[in-house]
Amino acid sequence: MSFDALQEKILAVKNPTVAGLDPKPEYVPEHIRKAAYAAHGETLAGAAEAIWQFNKGLIDALCDIVPSVKPQSAYYERLGWRGMEVMERTIRYAKEKGMYVIADIKRGDIGSTAEAYSDGWLGATQVGEQSCTVFDADCVTLNGYMGADSVNPFLNTCKEYGKSCFVLVKTSNPGSGELQNVSAGENDTVYGLMADLIEKWGVGTEGKYGYTMAGAVAGATHPEELRQIRARMPHTFLLVPGYGAQGGTAEDVQYAFHQGGKGAIVNSSRGIICAWKKTGHNGEDYQEAARNAALSMRDDICRFITIE
Amino acid sequence: MSFDALQEKILAVKNPTVAGLDPKPEYVPEHIRKAAYAAHGETLAGAAEAIWQFNKGLIDALCDIVPSVKPQSAYYERLGWRGMEVMERTIRYAKEKGMYVIADIKRGDIGSTAEAYSDGWLGATQVGEQSCTVFDADCVTLNGYMGADSVNPFLNTCKEYGKSCFVLVKTSNPGSGELQNVSAGENDTVYGLMADLIEKWGVGTEGKYGYTMAGAVAGATHPEELRQIRARMPHTFLLVPGYGAQGGTAEDVQYAFHQGGKGAIVNSSRGIICAWKKTGHNGEDYQEAARNAALSMRDDICRFITIE
């Protein structure tokens, strides 16, 4: 399975983008927040209800034109268990609407712990005789600093359940080079070595498009490095953050793709979910604004690549 | 504040150890699981109730002799939001019992996302006019692969709320060297460079014992490297996993400490919470067994260091 399902959804809607569901409070239009606080008070429960309504509206507005959503765990954890319940509901709802769900959790831990994460996020948790699915995302993001034993438990679950993961290589944040770009190995960099490790870890899990179940995160904000990573990781599906608000352009992200617009997906969070802030309608039109922004992003990227 | 509170708790009970609350299902004695499943069925709710009862019993048994507990988030996330609710309750209960709580979450993300994690785990989440504490741990573990902008938001929260964090340097798992021990910089290693970054990030947050709010994780399973890390990070409090079940010995962990047994805390999870498996009483005695194991661990480590 690997990334086949994601690639097919991308081909079906001819759109290689993922909408980041990062519901910071100020991203949620006021009418949604007001209604939620009126029902639940200015409480964690009220905030959780607000982001659920916001997410649901975004998914409804995007599900036929955007192949995937990527909820960022931090914005749910920050509301405690109530937020995590909304995370579960958001994943379930997006999948019901036919979207490929990437849970952006960036986990990484020793083997037995990685197994527990993997059960919860991708596989199933055994309780007595019962096997219970929990978050049940299609894909997660991981941090490979701890080495193969922190990633392999996820890959085992991916094989069993036909899922996939993206491991950090070169991130989009301004300080990413502080460790990642340090010289390492023989005329190489830390992120370059990480790229090789991920290619190696994935061997044997290739799907029909040639990509392994171990994808990689490579930021749009470093286009030259993105180009090198694409060349260096021929069997690796790339998740490309940093387009739009963080500064990456359509011209930059083209380097992430193989021929036919394959092998990569570009994320935008603020650019889509905050698009309503630029229309002057106080957010009543957030669904339409998100949809228009997603279509513009698709068209922008497709000036440089052809999806076929 | 920094690690002052933790250091003082260690000095008060003369025990530089932390009990890892990693409640894998097979670690929970059968009588607890049976009672929880009888009340809630073999469901996620049943499993959550079982680990809550187990944790509560462990905290009751340990709180006057062990200064700290470290719940590992994966074992709670694997039960979804119900598990996270138990994580919140466990943190609150351990703090009420006077323990210093390290939430083992190993998070790391871009700045705005790191802020959201930091609000949820250490600080407070703003909802309208209200400021809501959520997980409210004393300390978290972090992964610094993404650089300073992934750690600084946590350090800002630490300063505001008097809390602290541990950033991964050299982890205890068998594959930790795959990236961490690669040669990097000038005659150095990836973990060595990470050690220097953490010392640098922490500057200006030193507490009364001289340690910054940015601690480091350095595994007991690599004693020579632990010794080097201790020398290289004079202002850094160390969290040392890998004692006991993972193979680290009391002789090995001594290198983590400064004079007077200061500046480090050694974790044991299985060695304490599964101690009941070695007594032949089916886990009815798990509290006594955990307490005895914790006392033995303390005495074992104190053969090599003096806490004063």
C-alpha cells in the first residue's frame, strides 16, 4: 500500500496539496468561537467545540478538491484530553469524507514506546481480547534522531495496516540548520545522513509508484536543499511544509516532485485556514475563502508541474 | 527556579531517582485489570481505568521515598483521549503528593507549534479571557533536531512558570548511535554538537544550584559517553534513562553526577513498576514490591555517590 492511496487521491483531484489543520484560537472565526463559548463558557470544552466546528467546516469545504488534511497535534494537546477527543473526531470525519489524514505528531522514542505510539496513531490497541482502533490516522510524522529502533515499530504497523509515515529530514523553520546543516560524515550534513537513513529504513516497503512507506519531510523554504533531497531519495515520498506564510513559493516546491507531479505533497496551513482574514467578511465566509485559497494554491503549483 | 525544586526534593529524600510510569498493559497486575474490565468492559475506558488505579497505587507507594515520576505519554496516547485524561489526572495526583513530574513527551516542532505544546504541557492555554492550565507538568522531555526555535518557546514558558525541560542528547536505545554518534563538525559527533547547543540555549536560566532550565537526556547504557557529556555540560541537569532493565548499572550512572550527588536523576520504569513480577504473588503486592525496588535502586546508586 505505502503511499499509493495518497498518490491516487492526488491524481484524482489533480492537486498535490495538504491542508494543515492547525487551529490556533485566532484562526477560528469569531462567530464560531462565540457560539461555542455561549454553549460551554470560556473553557477548554468551549475551545474544543470551537475548533471542532471550524475543522468540520473546513473539511466540508475542501474534501472534493484537496486530497489530504494534516492536523497538528500540538493545537489539540494544548486543550488537554478534550482537544485529543476533537483530534480523534477530526481524523474520523476527514477519512469519512475521503481524505487522506496525516497526523502531524513528530514522535520518536525507544522501541517499546514507539510501538505504543504506533498502536495508538496508526494501528490498534489490544485491550484484553479486544483490538481497539484509536486515532487511526493514515499517516504520521516522525522524528528519527533516535535511530532505526524509533522508526521501525511504525514501519511494522504501516506494513500491517497499509499506512505510512514521514520522517523529518530538513525542516522549514528558520533555525533548522542549527543542527541539520552541520557538516557530518564524509563531506555531508546531518540532514543528508538522515536522508540516507530514511531511504535505507524504507527498503522493501515500496508501493506501486515506487515509494516506500517511510516518507520524508523537506521544507519548501530551502529550495536548493529540497532539490538535493529529491535527487538523493528516489524512493521517498516527500511532505513539503513551508509554502506560503513561511515563505516557500510554487517555484521552490516544484523541485520536490518527480515527473508527472508524483512523489510529493505540499502543505499549507495558515494560507488556507486563515484565508478568511483577507476577505473583509469577519470570517462568516471562512469555508469559501479556504476553498478559493486551496484552488489558488493548486493552480499556483501547477504552473510549474503537470500532474498526470 | 530551574531545576532547584527537583534538586531539593532529591536532597530531602536522599534519592536521585525517578520512577517511569510506563503502564504497558502487561505491567498492570491482573487483579487491577480484572476489576477495571468488570466495571467498564474490555474497552479503552476499561484500560484507562486500570492504568489510573495502577498509577495511583504506585504514587501512593513511592511518594515519600522517590522524588519524581515520569509518565511516558505514548502509553496514555495509545488509549486515545481517555488515556490523555488519565495522564492529566496522574500528573495532578503526583504533584499533590509532592512529587516532581516529568512528562516524557519528546516533542519538537516549529516555533508557533512549540508554543502550543508548551502552553498545554507546562504553561497555560488562553481561552477568551480565561487562562486554563492543562497538563501542567513540572518538566517535559524534548527533541532538539529542529534547532533553537523548537526549544526556545518551552524555555520561555519555563521562565514564566518556573519549570524546566530535558532535551535529548544521547539516548539509551541500542540504535541511538546511528545518527547521534556520526562524526560531525570538527572531530566531534552529532550528539556532542547537540550537547553544546543545549548548554548554549540554557544560558541565563541558571538556578541556585547552577543548572539551567534546559536539561539533557543522556543514557546510562553508554557510560563513557555519559562521562564525556557530564564534563561537557557543566550547567546542565541530566536525566539518565537506561538503568536496570535496559542494562545500565549503578557504576555506570555515577558519571552523570556532580559532587554531592547533584545535577542528575536516574530513571527506572520496568525495574520499579514491574517489580511485583519477581515476588511470586500475582501482583497483589505491587505497591510493596515497587517500594522495595525503589529503595534497592537508591541503595545501589548510593554505593557510588553521596548525596549531600
